[in-house]
Amino acid sequence: EPEVTQTPSHQVTQMGQEVILRCVPISNHLYFYWYRQILGQKVEFLVSFYNNEISEKSEIFDDQFSVERPDGSNFTLKIRSTKLEDSAMYFCASSEAQRTSNEKLFFGSGTQLSVL
Amino acid sequence: AQSVTQLGSHVSVSEGALVLLRCNYSSSVPPYLFWYVQYPNQGLQLLLKYTTGATLVKGINGFEAEFKKSETSFHLTKPSAHMSDAAEYFCAVRNSGGYQKVTFGIGTKLQVIP
């Protein structure tokens, strides 16, 4: 089965630093997502992206966050100035289409971000 | 708005015993319901989903779930637990219209005791 690839698997950073989490979605997919899971809490939706723009975002996704598809294959999540509470597992997902019931999200294995 | 409640953040069963993981949802429109599984150090994998039609849905690895509208439930079951079933299981809901924003429950860690 095709895979969504995320790099790195673990990222450690100092508070206030910028981080970029990288994802390579499945090649024919058009819709891209970021979710995160803080330890012990539920998986939370951050943002969805289609046609080179954000289609929906949650209240978590504030001005410190941005997403980009810089080269047609990678899909990145940037956190401008990390805070301790940004420590979480970040999941990238992609889907071929969005509105039909038969579409499913393919998730990557996640990037564990630790902010010190 | 949509939400999911999973009862029991940790469930332990003996190998060969019935697995029952509970999920209740709320949704203002007919929902699509999902169970995802997360094995250690891996991403989320879709186990099964309900969209329309038959309310009893079968998934991979012998799991099944039944959509009960009157109870707003979508419990996950497996008749006989296997050691390889040890993982974290997430129930999720998505509205049948609109964008595919999926709302997850908090997850249930399943432990299988030999």
C-alpha cells in the first residue's frame, strides 16, 4: 500500500526556535492535513490544505503555524517560535479526494516534537 | 459540532477473550464513523469505517463495529483477542457533508495478557 512519509521521526528543539516538519504525501493525492497528539490527549486536527491554500484550520493553528507545499511533493508544517506546549506527535495525512464517503485519510508515522 | 467519547483509556483482556472497545459520538448531521489503530512507533491505520448502508461493518484483523443510531454508539469488537492486537485504538467521526475534518476520541490502549 502507498505510504505517507514523515521526517524526521524525532525532533528536539529549544523553546523559541523555528522548526519545520516535513511530509511527503502519496503522489496522486490532492488533499493534505496536519494533526497532532499531545501525550495523553486526543488526536487534534490542525489544518487542511488543497490547491495550494488552506481550506480549513482549527483554533490551535494560530499565526505561529504555517504550511507550505514548496515543490509539488513535500508538504511542510512550520512552527515559527516553538513553545513548550507545542511538544506533541505531529501526523501528516493525505487523501485523494475530500467530499466522497469512500475516501480515506492515509497517515504518516508521525514526528515526535520535543520542545525544551 | 461533532465529538467522540471513548470509555476506558486502558483496557486489558486475556488472549482469546472478547475485545470490546466503546465509542459514543455526537454529530449534528448523519455521521461517518471510523476506527483507527496505532501500533507502537507507527502511524494511524484505518481499521474500519461506517458511511451508509449496513450498520455492522467488518474491518481488518477480525474486528467489526456496529453503528447504533439510537444509542449514538459505534463500539469495536473482536471475538478472540490475539497478542498482536495490543495497540491504541481511536474512534473518530466526520460529518457526512463538508470537508473531511475528522474528530478523534482520546484513544483506548488495549493490552492483551497471555
